Amino acid sequence: MPKVLISDPIADEAVEKLRDAGFELEEKTDLSAEELTDEISSYDGIVVRSGTKLREPILEAAEDLKIIVRAGVGLDNIDLDCAEELGIEVRNTPEASSNAVAELALAHMFALSRNVPRGTASLKEQRWIKGELKGNELMGKTVGIIGIGRIGQLVAKKCDALGMEPVAFDRYVDEAPIDEVKMVSMDELLKVSDFVTLHIPFVESEGATIGGEELRQMKESSCLINCARGGVVDEAALTEALKEGWIAGAGLDVFNEEPPGNDELLSVDKISLTPHLGASTFEAQSRVGEQAADELIDFFGEV
């Protein structure tokens, strides 16, 4: 009977599905790195979200571990090279949260175009600044999508339905994968887009995809949206861009450091902020848990 550790919370239905399939489960979602290092040797599998960091010392202590299931998309909290060397399979659930992330990117576009953050803050301060908050409609605007995978395609379809014009750049894709989007160069995307939204992984060896040079190519009236990964945007350059008026605003769900420590960036007026909520919907978490359970059952089989 495979013994599996649930190291970060997943949906109750997923836990029950695994129990019904015959797995021996332990739910321990508050272990420190030291405690997990001591604990992990007795498990055949582990389910993590973004909270648990599976680095080399922990993986080397995992004597019987055969599979890691990341309940979510990004794998940056797992030392993939070490896992491969140790023969530990790594799987994730990339489709489960795609719609939730795409909708949050749109939420930031709406919030910025209609000055929702400033409107909320001013009313809480008992200030009526209606005259300062004239906004823009999304219909007719160009949205530039960097990364046209699952999430990027959903963003394109939703924006197209709103009457926007989606264009995309993807370093690995030349032909448009869906009818709703036109593929362009990175330079053209930055120059023509009213919104630039990122849906790419962060590759540490390559650094930020959007830095000062890219921000200076954008329209002064444009907004940058990052619901992808911290690190893909140079936060210092973005702070300067917002303060100096290179661009009009930014919507951020992810940060280089979480919780973010860049108070200068957070204090800018024309910014919409969420604390890494991309996959945080009841529907997405249910799908994530279900798919994580399915990956374990597929790997071990019914037991």
C-alpha cells in the first residue's frame, strides 16, 4: 500500500478519492524544512503546492520516494535536476488552474482601465475624486500576450470575446495555435499593445523577460500584467517605469519575493495588486486536487 504525504492543503474530495483508492495518507501541511527532511524517508509519494520547497537536502533524505505531484503548474519549488538524478518522477496539473489565472489577468485589466484600486483607496480615505478617475474601455484595445500556451490561449479567447485585438509572441511558437490571435515579434507586440500580459515560466539563468529596455518600448498609455511568475519582470525597472510615466499602470499577482518586500513598487498609485491568487478559486482548487489524485492513481494504480 503506497504511503503518501499531503504536504500542502488540497481539496477534501481529492483526499477522499485517494483514500478510496487504497492509499495510506498523512496530511501534514505545516512541516518546517527540517521536519520534512526527518519525515520524508517513510513515504512513497508526496503532494505539494507552492508552499513546500523540495530542495536537494530533502530529496536526498527521501529514501523511498518514487513520485512528486505538484498540485498546480509551476515547478520552481522542486529541484528537478536532483529529482531526476534520484529517479523520482515529477508530475503537475497544468490544466486545472488555467482558466482561473486567465480570468485574474482580465480582472487586473478591468481594474486598471477603470481605476478600481484608486477608487477603492480614495473612498476608504473619504475622498471623492471622481474627476480624476476617468478610465478606458477594453473594447477596441490591443492585448499583447507573451506566451501562447494554455493560459495565453484562454486569455486571447476571452479578450477576443470582449472586442479586443489579441496579438502574441512566443519564442517557441511561430504559427498561431488559435484563430483568435495573431503572432508578432516581441518588438511589435510591445509597441502596439495597450495591455501586455505575461504567461511564461521564469528561467533563472535567463533573468527577467521584461526589463527597462522592454518597458521603454511600450506605449505611455499601456499597462503591464504579470500573473505568471515572480522574476519575469524586473521590479526595479517597473518601479521606475511607473514613477517616470513610461507606462500607465501595472497589475501584479506575483512578485520576486513573496510576500513582497519592495515597498517602493507597492506604493505606486497606478497599480493593481493581488497576493498570488492566480489559482485561488474554489473551482480551480477542486480541479487541481482531483487531477493530483488522478496522477497518483495513474502512477501507482488502484491499490
